[in-house]
Amino acid sequence: MTRLAILATHPIQYYAPWFRHMARTDGLDVRVFYLWDFGVSARLDPGFGADVVWDVPLLDGYEHEFVPNVARDPGTHRFGGLANPDLLARVARWRPDAVLLTAYRHRSLVDFLLGWDRRRAPILFRGDSHRLVPRSGFAEPLRRAAIAALFRRLNACLAVGRANRDYFRHHGVPSRRIFFSPHAVDNARFLAAEPDARRDAAAWRLELGIPAGNRVLLFAGKFVEKKRPLDLLAAFQRARLDGVTLLFVGSGPLESNMRRAAAGNPSVVFAPFQNQSQMPRTLAAADLLALPSFGPFETWGLIVNEAMCLGVPALVSTHVGCARDLVVPGRTGFVFRAGDVAELSARLSEAFADPTALARLGCNARRRVARYDYAHANEGLMRALEALGVSNP
């Protein structure tokens, strides 16, 4: 039995089901060490502008503990927001055969990387950063060297996709130490929810005032600058699509600006933040998902996985981390140059020109995302453990 300690910033709705999957895997004994309790107790999320607590189980089905966080201003929004002085000792007491980090850009995790004796147990890292947006400036060589130095403390890296693999290579990680462990959501939950979700979505669309027979372009997330909802609104209004409704689901600091820009346009509809239990219904209401993010912040875009599970294709920008893995232009969705409103508008016109073709893209998307699930993520993890000589049957 391989004892695997997992270091995670806080309970996350996408990771908790994977941890449960690991706990049911033969040959693995898992314990998750959480450094903060966001997600299981109501906390202000600045992006949504409201207190958020997820309404799906995040702590069931696997062994875990919360390591006391003594930060004055706890959170993942700053380097010192995770200050857990007992972390090293707590992990050591559990006597793991290997340690998996799911982040590294915080004080406690850097301290762990520098302080842990890798002869005791090797360190693996699974993140989703990319370099799709080139960095420049006098400090960039120093930044790159610092990250490369930290990565030399890793025994193996789990790449969630192609852009993430390139990120590891950019920072000097040899190919032999990189193992593919795809980014995933709880595919089974979305597939099981689909029949009810489609029925509920039809009723919800009517409640929102979306005309029967209209197709729906969906943006679901935080109304913040990096997500570029105003770009999508401008492109949609420019495209002048007949029989298409743009549905914005969420909240955030840009909401008042968005509502002003959409004033008088009955084809633009707003709906409030939807918690995790409502996401199958939310996505089932769509014919196309849009993720027009700009900048290095959209490291993957797991809502694309969720949409594809329900047979909804995606339109994403070139800055979205999953684009090269999940969104094949003309087969599972569309890609446009980040920040280019004219090209975004053209892609919208292309997408909604043929309803039959759009539905076919949705079927292709469902098949493609089937390979991005927790079972395949586990396979990459187990290959890495085996390569490190710590996989015990």
C-alpha cells in the first residue's frame, strides 16, 4: 500500500471528487492536508462579490485534516495567505511514501518544498499553469530562475494538458519527469444528472424569458475583467444573430457596466450566481459555452469540461489553458485570438450559422472529454509513482 500525502490549499469542488476516486484505488492510502477552509465555510469571494460556500460534498469519502493557518489575512490571494507552521511536522508524522502538491506559490508550500527531506519520500507536483501569454520585463529571468530552482526540488510533475507540459519544460523539467494526468471534473456526476438537467433547463429558460426555440450562448462565471464578459457582449451585439440569446450567469464588479451596455437589447439575459448543484441545469440550457478570457489567469477552464460532458461545445480564447486539449476548431468548438472582438464576433456568426453542425460539435465534445476524467488522471499519478519506485501493490 502506497501512502500518499496530498497538500492542497483548500477544498475545491473539482479536486474533492478526484481525492475520493484515489481513496477507492487499490494500492493507495490517501490523506489530504488542507491549509485553509474556504469552500466549506462561507467566505467572501471578491470575484463574485458575495459569500460563497459550495453546496456539494467536499470532504466526504477520503481522509483529510486541516492544518492550522496562522496568517493574519488568510487566503490564496497573496503569498503569505497560507502560513501553516505545523505542516512539515504533521506530514512527517503520517509517514507518507510520497507527497503530492497541488500548488506551490504560497509561503507554506515553498517552505515545505525547501524543508522536506526527499530521501524520506519523493515530491510530486500537479498544477495547471501555462505560458500562453509570454512574460517580459527585467525581472522575468529572475522569476524564471526562481521557479526552475523550486522545480528542481520535485521528483516528478503531473501535466494536466499540453500547455501545462510546455510550462514545465520552460522551467527546465526534463521530459522523463513529466507524466500526463489530465485535468478533469466529476464526469459521472454530470452524465448522471443530464436527463433531469435538460428537463429543468427548458423550464428555467422560460422563467428567464428566453423565447422558445431560441438558441443560447452562455457565459457562466465571475464578471471580472480577466474573464472579458464585456468583450463577449460587444462581439454578440456586433454579430446581430437572429434567434440567439446571450445568457450571462454569475455576478461580480463588472455587472453594472454589463447591464448598462446591454440595456434595451432583449437578446441579452442575466441570471444570478448558480452554485455547484445547479451547474448541470445551467450548462444544459446552452447551445454554446463562451470563455473569452484574456491574460495568464485562465490556467485551464474546467467549466469547458463540464459543458462538454453535457454535449455543449465551447468557444474559447487562445489564452485559455484547455484550448489545445479540448477545443478542436470545427470539431469540438471554436478558438479566437484573445482580446480580438472582431474575430470573436466572426466565430459567433460561424457557430450559429448551422444548428445541425453545432449539435454535431457537441457530440464530438462529449466524446473528447471522456478521456479527461479521474480514472485517466489516476493513471498518470500511478505511472509517476511507479517510475519513482514507490508504487506498492
